[in-house]
Amino acid sequence: MPDYNRREFAVGFGLLWLGAFQQGRCGPAVESVPLKVMRRRDFEPGYRKLERQGELQNRVRALKEIYSSCRLCPRACGINRSRGQKGFCGATARVKVYSAHPHFGEERPLVGRRGSGTIFFSLCNLRCVFCQNWEINHRGDGTYISDYELAELMIRVQDMGCHNINLVTPTHVVPNIVSAVRLAIRRGLEVPLVYNCGGYESLEVVKLLDGIVDIYLPDFKYMDGEMAAKYSSGARDYPEVAAAAIKEMHRQVGELVVDEDGIALRGLMIRHLVMPNNIAGTDRFVRWVATELSPLTYVNIMAQYRPEYKAHQYPEIARRITRQEYEQALQWAIEAGLKRLDGFV
């Protein structure tokens, strides 16, 4: 089953100390900056604008052409997925979905009162050894559906009252997603589109998503290529690839903007999972955000690492993080000058 409550450990383990940091009892006080606000009635999802302009159909065509020699992710397997061939991720040109439902364990600007409309896609282009959803991402549990049925899922979660369509692990099925968005527009899709990914993204594909995605929600998992290669199936180029992709995401959507009720409408939100022994390079990550993007970038320093899947085979990551490790991570973020840390804004 997917880790529906993946933030609850952060609430129980990490957020207990956020108040102490805010008041300066565990280091420098946090100087948070309020998020930008836009009236909901003034917001229109970017994908609807592109559809009106006739551009969205061009993006679908360009993305589906990539399936003939797949380079949807940086692994660039080059296989013809349209003919049923499978590359590293194990996917063909058919989309496979595990579940679709309101999710209340995401960041507060995504969840609001009615939840984030998560659609969990099966399979993954990273396959981390500590994956918390390994049954979906590694084993590929789920059901094959058509693009039309995917559009129906989008409408269904919107009709449930969800504040957004949250596409979880979308990288390897982007053509199907954009195709489904076009179909869903005709049924009245009008909530923000969230691209919830692992950060290992093709810059070419991210550029093709310009104007389609309203909210980017990437991970930035590692600052060291050796660590990425060891724990994410040989993805040695992860740090530079993720940095380039996230810079492009920031260029497209900028800092997070919310409505009058604090619900996210547009912008970049970055997740960073604190790992034992600073495997993720948290100190370098927060400095990178502050200097290469903006200190006003919305960043979630995540405390819920736990040794799932094959993590117990690696002694250095075969435990949860300590209180001191998480406090140190927050201290680094504050010292780097980050002003919009999840839990503080």
C-alpha cells in the first residue's frame, strides 16, 4: 500500500521542535516571510490557457513522439515504448495507476480542508533502495488504464472537492498525463496541476511542460553523485540533473502563490528528505536553494526517513534519523537564510 501518512512521522518527530526553532530556543529564530496571495477568482490553470491557444495539442504530439525512442527521463533508454518495449522504468506507452484519492498527508498549502487529489502512478525511474512505496514503484502494482480513463480519474478527484490534481511519480508517463489533461478540460477540469516527482527529470521534457504544470513539487534527494549512484540505481548524475530541472521549474512558475485560504495555486515547492549521517547533503542543499534559486523558495525539510525496502542492507542508512540530525538540518536551513520552510509559513 502507498504511504498515505508519510508526513505523520514528520509531525510526530520533527514538527514538535519547530516551535522551539521559531522562538529561538534551539538556535537562531526563524524569520518567515508570508506567501504571496492571489484571489482564487483571478486564477486560471495554465493548461486551460494553452488549450485555448491551440498549443496543448502540439505538446501532446511532441511528448508522444518521444515514446518511439524514449528519453522522457535522464536515463534515455532509447527504446520504442509505443511498440511495447520496456526500459529501466519498466513502463510501456500505456499508463498504469495504483490509486486516486484525496490525500491529507501532503504539505498544508496542497491539502487545505478537502485534500490533495493524488493519483499514484506505478513504476519509477529512480528505484531507491529505501523506497517507502516499493510495491508501487519497484514491483509495479497497479492497473493499466487508457488516457480517457485517466482523464476520468482527474475529474473524479476534482468532483470530490480536492484542491488540485497531484500527479505522484509522473516522469515516465508524461505523454499520457498531458493527453488526459486535454480530455479532462472538456469535462471541466479547472484545479491546479501538481507535478510531484523525484527530481530526476529530463530538461527537455520539463520545458515541454511549461504552461501546463501549475505547481512543481520535486524532491532534491542528493547533493553527491556517489550517494545517488549507490542508493538510486546508478543515477550518478542526479545532483546536476535535478539542479538543472528545478532551476527550470523555478523559472516557469516562480515562488509559491496561494489563495485567500492559503491553498496553493502556482509555484515551486521543494522536498528534501533528511537521511542518516547526512547522506543527502542537507547542508549543501539548503545553501544551493538560497543562492541558486531564492531564499523565498518554499522548502520542506522532511524528517520521516525510515529504512524501508532494501535499506537494511546498507548499515549507514539502516536506521531512522535522530532528533539531533533533524535539528541540525533545520539549523542549516535557517543559517542559509531560507524564509519559507514548511511548518513555519
